[in-house]
Amino acid sequence: LLVVFAVIVGYLAYIALRNTILLRMALRNVVRRPARTLLAVTGLMLATAIVSIAFTVGDSLTFSIKSDATDALRELDEFVGVDANSDVWEGIAVPETFPQSLYEEIGQILEADPDIAATLPQYSEPIAVVNTRSRRFEVQSLLIGVQADKATAFEALSDIDGTPLDIGSLAIDEVYIDVEGAEEIDVVVGGEIEIALGPDRLVPFTVKAIVDGYYWRDNSTKLVVMTSLAHVQNLLGAEGELTRILISNRGDQFEGVQYSESIEERLSDTPAITEAGLELVPLKADLVERANAQGSQLVLFFTLFGLFSI
């Protein structure tokens, strides 16, 4: 903008020097019609301010939404899950899970891509959690199990003191819980919680650690309980089943999204994925695109006011 301004000013100065009569006529109009001049200048100043504010607010809103998306998804960039619109399910009920055996082929294909850093098989289930000490509970909770030997490569979690955690070290009656969730039900390390898995079925667990992070959460999730994939499958009677394959791109949680488009182009039509009734979803890229669209709409809205002022 500074360069454009300098070019315009230079061009106007060139015209003034080459055509002094035009310059004198312009200055004479300013002196003869001060009110009209003031109105024109004020309108242009107002329009400039509105347009500038439009771009500033639009960029700020876009950055805020992008930051919220990347912070919420952390290392997660894409996932592979059941495609409800796949022709594979035509005429039959769409399942919520798929066989874990598919990961052996799909996982190798994904991890062979140069832009993908790690994959993580997981099984998740909405639950309700009760703190047995305070009797506080949270119904918008999620129980998630991840493959222990893949978890650290996908995202290395730590407790609130920064101590690295190994999800594979949890006993069958121990779980991790995220920081926000622990605050919701007022639970501490070593505390007892109960997970409601159905009518009259409350399963007790000990909170082994409060974790700064999580592997997956939905928009409405307020509490995440984490343990190993095998424990969750056994607990829910879902042995050999997965709900998603999580994907993390190379780079950190902010850089990885730039590779999503090329990954989708290369892998979305992979037979191992589509023929199984699954789809590759560029989750973080979709949220960033939505942020850009909302920011653009706001810029357009304010720009129209600026043009009207001009």
C-alpha cells in the first residue's frame, strides 16, 4: 500500500508540474467552495477509515477462527471415517464403525505419503461421567481409546506438570482426563470417577493423570476420558472395531494444514478407502476455509459502506 501511495503521489506531482493551469484551477475550487471541499474530503476520509477497518476486522476474525480451529484440533489434520454417502451402504444401514483390520492396509498407504507424519487408530463413544466424591457430573463427555504404540508418534501428551505420559501404561481401571474436563467435574489425580455406559451400568475408574491435551473431541464435548484402544474395545464389546483413523501432517499444528489439499488430491480416491465405504476428511482445512469465508463476508459488508461513503 505504501508503494501504491507513493506512485499515486508521484504521478499527481508530475501532472501538477507539467500543467500548472490545472493545478491552479483545482486550488481555486478549494478556496471558492470550502463546504463542498470539506464534504468531499470528509467522505473520502470516512470511506478510507471504514475500508481499512473492514480489512482489519476481517483479518482479525479470520485469524481468531483459524487459531481456535488449530488449537482445538491440535496435531489432528485429517481423519478417515465412515462415509455415510458411499454407494457401499446403499440399501443397508450405515455403520458407525469399521473393521480394525482395514487399518493394516490403509495405515501403510497413509504413512507412505511424504506429507503425513503419523496416523492413529481410535475408537470413541459418547458417555456421561460422574465424580464420585463431589457428585458432579458431565453428560457431554467422550471416551476415547487409541492404539498405544502409535499414540506418542501422533502426539506426545503430558500432564499439567509437563511429565510425559504413556497411554499404554494404564491399568484396565485407570484413565487419563483432559484439563478442561477435570475442571468441569472437579476431579483430581487419584480421584474416582464413574462412567455411564448404559442404563444401570456405572463403571468405576481411577484418574491416573490430568492431561494437557486430547486426541479427539467433538464440538460439543466438554470432557475427554482417554485410555488404550484395547481397553475401550473390551469395555464396549467392540473388539476389532474402529471409529476413525486420525492423521497428523508433517510440521506443527499450524503448519500441517497447508498440506491437506495435496493429501486429499492424492489419497481421497484410494480404493482401499472408498471401496470400504470410508472417506478422507480434511477437517482442519475445512475449518480454516470456513474462517476465510466468514472473514471475507465481513470485509465485503463493511466495504459496501465504504463505497457508499465515497
